[in-house]
Amino acid sequence: RNSEAVFTSLPGPREVESTVLDPATGILAGLSAGGAFIDMTTNAPSVARRIAEACHARGVEMLDAPVSGRPPTMTVMVGGPAPAFAKFRPLLEAMAGNIFHVGEAGAGCTAKLVTQYLGYTNFVAALEGMLIGAKAGIDLGVLARIVPLSAGASRTFDNVPRSVLSGTFTAGGT
């Protein structure tokens, strides 16, 4: 109850809603007017807007602030009122190297989903390109060394040899 701001980073929208909005035990029930709820979950924009409305009704600021990457260099895309963004930006700066205010409630979540869409479509294109090479009989290890030195170079492609070709399928997204 004495916290000025509470941060969450949860698995998804359902968990955020139940953690924040439960009338008896939710975060919002314990925040005082003038406080802030800052959600760093990759969340649905509609859920972020609904929570922002509930927060507003109680005099609590809400910022949807999903991340890409990891501290201390991660990127944070923030949706919410500009004055609240300005007030709580120093807290975000303590953990992130790149912070962008992208609009009102839900806009941070939308920006994050756009970046994920672009990343995943690039990854699928990289896999399809490698599949074309495999079907043509090209050694994928050799092709994986060529691509980073060509027009196909990208940070997304860099995950293909490490994760896919090695058979480990390690996750790299946030």
C-alpha cells in the first residue's frame, strides 16, 4: 500500500487481469490514488486499455510498457498519458537503455506486437530461404556462413544457425 509504483511482467493478458483487477487481492485494490501501475507484459492492447480505465477510475496512473531485449539495454515501448510517462520515466531508465512513449493506453502493447510480427515474419522468411537451399542440395552450414555476408544478413537470421541448425531451438524473444 505504500508503493508509489508497482511493476508487473507476467506470462500474458489473463494473468495480468487477475493479478491487477481482483477486487479483494488485486494490485489495483492496494494502490492509492496518485500511484501507478506499470505493466511490462506482452499484453493485448484491449486488456491494457481496460486496465487503464479501471486504474483511472481509482485515480491511479497506468502505463503499458512491454519490453524487447533484456536489461540494461532493453527497449521499452510505453503507452499511457504523457504526464505519467514523464513522471515515471526515471524508473524505466533504471532498467532500460531505450525508452519510447508511443501514445495512449494500449499503444505500447501495439508497438510490441508490431515488432514481434516483423521479427517472426523475418524468421519464417529465413527458414524458407534455408529450405530452398536444402532442397537444392546446398550444405546448410556453408549457406549459414554466406547469408550474414550478403543481402540476406539480419539479426533475425543470426538465430538460425545457433538455434535451428544446431537442433537446440533456443528461445530468444522477449
